[in-house]
Amino acid sequence: MPTTEKYLAKSTDIAARTLGDETIIMSTLDSTIFMLNPTGTAIWQAADGNTPLSRIIEDKVCAEFDVPVEQASADAHHFIDELAEHGILVVSDHPIPQ
Amino acid sequence: MSLLEEMNRKATEQGIPLSAHMDITWKCNERCVHCYLDHEGKNEMSTAEIKDALDQLADCGTFFLSISGGEPLLRRDCFEILEYARALRFNVKLKTNAVMIGTKEAARLRKLGIEQVQISIYSDRPEIHDAITKLPGSLRRSLAAIERLKAEGVKVSISNVLMKQNVTSGKAVQRLAKEIGVEFHIDPTITPMLNGDRSILNLGITKEELEEVFHTEEFIGNVGEFCAPIAEVNDDILEGYSCSAGHTLAYISPSGDVYPCVQFPMPCGNVREKSFRDIWYRSEQLTELRSVHVKDLTTCSGCGHVGYCSRCPGLAYMEGNMRGPSTSDCAKSEARTGIPSAWQVKSGARPGPSLVQIRVA
């Protein structure tokens, strides 16, 4: 598990809407579409630039979806890496002013 | 199933207005001969009212938002509205004639992350385009704006509405779009005026011209596939709906009236008087519209074209019955396949099948 804390913020170059417990996201840069499942949606909604990823995993993933922290952390890091790669999420080692 | 199809299916099942079209003004700096709107611009919503309506749409789950008019950029607060819509994370398309888009405006639209700017170009020849828009110099100005938008990296789509005046211009506009590197859409539909005046339908292209459009590979793609009649009509088709209007698509007029679609002027309520949510989920008109399945359509449910017809319930509504045929779509189905629609035969517009038929093996 990475030792450095990470902070997540939603990019401004996106369109997004949460419908029920799923979220549709479209990149305004290349029109790529993503659909997030309920777990992804929980992380997405908590990506406020200030809440550390470890707390998001603990409070929004482990607590609400009843999964062990190791599994949740591995999946969450894979998830944010993929969204960051497409410019959907901004990831930083420091809080991100909104 | 693609993600978009999956999203549409879920929105239909859950009754979510996934797409909304909002005209922020009906005022316009052009006077297109085929336009279905009046341009008086009376009783328009204020900036605050429009922002409130956008808040409500976002709250109801709207993702795709078309901002249009009239000419939306005639409103001084157009960019403020676009900025607000983007802050609410709508996927925004702007429909405009673009004559007011200069370098600064193009840069602003790019910065805002507008998904696409859709611009009507009627011909590559100014004497035809400008005669349709009745604004001298409009073709030159619209094309210059497209170049500016392209230079900024904004996605542009050229829409080419075909009518008598420009029926020979389609291929040239398509070539122009290709040269510039933008999307191209051709549309042979003339819509009656929202006030019920149908006189502008006389501008529509002839049956023969429509057939030619539908048999032109450059416009249609696979002509054989597009024009082939599909014989089988299954339960999925009969239990389905004609289109997304009122199911996943809503329209809001500049004065706050809610319709199922801009081409379906059935007043369902006004966002100045009721919440959008209340109108969307509780209006009698939308409830009735949603009860109409293809199997309930008078005449059309028994028509051989029913499986692929582009039948518009809004145009049918403007003809007097939202369960009836939209005759311009009957004409389209006939132009595609060479086979008259059930309504065309029933109304006597076309002869029915002969009583005595000979089949040669």
C-alpha cells in the first residue's frame, strides 16, 4: 500500500451525473464515457480535494460495502489511477483547493 | 450494449430526464424562412430563473443539455448561463448560427468545455444561404466562426436542413464540412410553426428529391440497409415507444413552459409555477404520453413500416393526434422503401394493393 497520502478532486474538464448509485462521466477533452458502479460512485462523490484517500476508503468503501481495507485500497488505487490517466480525476499528495 | 445505450435504457426504466433542450430566447438575428418560432422574445425567464431551472434539471438527473434559441448568444447572460451549466457538470451542446462568435467567444467556449457547437449551414453559396437566413453576410460570418472554433479545438457540427431553396446544396455543404474537418448532418424535416401555422411546410422538398436524398450513399451510408423494408414486427417493437420525448427528453421554452420536446408543443406545466420535478413526474400530459406504446398507435401499429419508421409523436400531435401518424414520416418511410405507409393507403393518398395479384416465381 502506498505510504504517501493522496487527495482527489474532480477535474473541471468533465460532464458528470449520478443516477441512483451509479455515475456517468464524460471527458470534455476526448468525449470518452465512463460509468462508475456504486463503489466507484462513493469514491467519486467523496473526491472533494480535502479528504485523504485513506479516509475515503475507510469511510465510504470499507464501511459501506463491507470489504477489507487491503482489498478496498488496491481496487481504489487502480480506479483512481485509471480515471487520473484520462484526466477525469486530479490526484495530488497535497489537498487540492476547490 | 454500449455505455450510452445502457444509460438510456436505465433512464427510460427509471423515468429520468437524461436529456434536456432549453431555448433561452426565441429572439434571433436571422429570419430563416423555415423557422418554426416567433421571435418576439416576450416573457423570457430571467438569469436567476434559468439557473434555478438548471439546478432542478441537474437534481432530476439530466446529463445532456442543449442550449439553443432563437439565437442564444443574443442574451447578454448567455455565457453566464453556459458557465453555470458547466459548473453543474452538464454535458452541454450549444446550437447557434455562430455569427456572433468571434475569437474571444470561441476561446471562452473552449475554456468552458462545451461538448459541441452545432451550426446550421444551408449552402456553400452565400446567395442561397443568406437568402434563407435573410441576413446578408451570414454564411461568411458563420463559416469564419467555425474556423475560429476549430482553431480553439471546439467540436463543431454542421447541420444542413434541406428545403426547396437549397435542395441541391447538400453534397457541397457536406464537402465543405469535410474540408473544414467538422461533423455533418443532413435533415430533410420542415417543422410546422409552434403556433400551429403549417404554411412553411410548403418549403419542404418533393417526394422525388426525398427519395434521392435517402438513396445517396454519402448522406445515408449503407443505402441497401437504410432503405430495406423490415418485415418482422415483434413484441419489443410493439411494446416500445416512438421516441424519447417525454420519456428521457424534456424541453423548456424561454418562458419556462415544459414540453416533451421542442417539436412536441404539448404544454405540460411551467417551471415558474411548479417545480420541474413535479411537472416531469406528475403532469397529466406526460403521464398520458408515457402510456402510449407503439401497439396503441392508430393506423401506425398495423403499418409495415412500424419497426423502423422515424415517426415523430410531436409532429403527429401537431397534426391533431399524438397517437396518429406524422405524415412527413410516412413520406420518409415511403421514400426509403418505395412502399406506401398504411396511412397513405388508408387516406387514399396512395393506391392500396390490387385485389388480384400475380406472383412470378
